[in-house]
Amino acid sequence: MKNLNWFKQIANNAKLERRLSLGEYNRAVSWSKYLVSSGAAIKGDGEEEWSADMSQLLIGNKFASGRHSRIYRGIYKDRDVAIKLISQPEEDGELAAFLEKQFTSEVAMMFRLSHPNIITFFAACKKAPVFCIITEYLAGGSLRAYLHQQEPYSLPINLVLKFAIDIARGMQYLHSQGVLHRDLKSENLLLGGDMCVKVADFGISCLESQCGSAKGFTGTYRWMAPEMIKEKAHTKKVDVYSFGIVLWELLTALTPFDNMTPEQAAFAVCQKNARPPLPSTCPAAFCHLINQCWAGNPRKRPDFNKIVTTLESYAKSLDQDPDFFSSYKPRRHHAICRFFPKWTTAARFT
């Protein structure tokens, strides 16, 4: 009964996340009008370092949107940028306060980060009821969109390896700064024109010392570690779990648990120890690493220092031997690659 109540709570949370009030919809028609300024920089207390000079900002076409946010392409100080606008709902003061706190946290987080595999932050504007975050624009779009343009299982192994190393290096840096991403997934990984992958979207990131439990946390179930789904205390290892799912995506070009709803996937991961099925063609080296990353016990997952070292050793071996992945065998004391069956019992959870 306890498990059933827990699953009902997941389903209820998902329904709440999908609601959009009429007032919010009507207000969202023209968010950019709130950013019009006759002056230059718009500054508040303690914002001088990152405050945007709005006279230098041109807002173009929208190319993505969420419940409380929209992302536009634009130009800021002669650079191509992505402009994220966050709208506060007028009729929900509690949610408006939460979005303001989330905006402040995201800006503070991004302002301190600098790495080739982390999206570059330029400036932000805090002018209620619409906030603005300006970052570099990456022409390649999201990794998820790129993968969905490919045939299943069709990505060349050297490209899989390159993407994996880019992501792992970005996450290694993030963790070295004491930051947990907490929503690592292909949609939040962006491709530059040079096919370099960068980690983006720090809306629900936190400092490790301030994360606490996952109670009330809203992430993405298909990529979420079981301890987060269960709203338990969590560490950096939640990002390692999500990286395992992303690595599976790179090898398959598919959506994890695509035969389930997000809520069914969450139930299967926590109660059935389910994972997306690894294909029979999966190289043993990747199979071994993925199984380590998405282990149910967080302490058994490697950290990103080890992951980067492992992937870089794969890249070096591949340069020396083009048949490396077909001949690789895990050490005897390592767990043998497990292949999870494809879950076809989704109807049980409906």
C-alpha cells in the first residue's frame, strides 16, 4: 500500500506540473515587453557584476519554451545569444517567489562557471515580472534533437566517444566547483557549430553543501536517479546516474523508457530496478561503464574523475587500435555486462 501511495503521489505531481492557468497564458503572449528600457543597465542590489545592458540587447525569434520560460535567439553586444525569459505568475505569489529565488540561484551559479564544456553566461536582467538570462547561442541545438534526427543505433562509435568525453569533462568541472546539476539529460546538452557538447540549464542546480533532500524536487523521471525519485538525500552521484542514461542515448539514439509514461518509468526504476535495455551490439567497454554509472547504490557509481580517465583511455586505445571496442574485455573481477530485458508490462502501472 505504501508503494501504491508513493506512485499516486508521483502521478499527481506530474499532473500539477502540466497545468497552465489562463492568466499565465494570457500574460505570456508578449513577455519581452517587460524588458523594454530607455536606459542602459538595469541593476538592483548586488547585481552590478552580471546586470545586462538592455540597450545592447536585440530579441529575435522564439525557438523553445517551457511552462514558465521561453527562449529566444538574439544579439547582445554584437554576439549571437540565447535569451531565456522567465515569467512570474501574477495570481500565485508563492510560485512567483519560488521562480525569483530559482532565477537568482541560477544566475549566481552560472556567473562563477567557466569551462569549454559549460555554456557561457553573459548577463542577466531582474525586472519583475519577467526575468532574463543571456547566454551564448549554440547553433547545433540540443543533443536530444540531434540524436532524434539519426537512425537508431547509427551514431559512429568515435562520435559517441567524443560526445561522452565532452559531457564528462563538463560535469567533472561542475562537480569540482561543488555544483550538482540535478537535471542532466540530452535536452540540456547543447551542440556548438564545431560539434562540441556543452552542459546547459542550471535552473535546478545547487551547491552540494546546500542541496539537502529532494523533497518537492521536480526533475525529469526518465533520467532521474532512484534516490531522487524517492525524495531522499542525494549527492553528486545523481548526476553520474543521469550520465549513464545519456550514454545509453548516445549508443541508441532512442528515448529511455519510450514504452512507458514518465511516471511508469519512475515506478519501474525504483521498484523493479529497471534500466533501458542495452542492445546486443553495445561494445563491452561502454556496457561496463554504463552499468557502473546507473548502479542502484550511489556508492557503487564512479565519480566523474574516474569516468573522464576511463573515456580518455578508450579514446587513446581507439587511436592505436581501430578494433579496440570489438576486442575489449572487462577485467575478471569487474561485473559482467548485464542486459536488461525490454519492459513490456507498462499496462500494469496504468
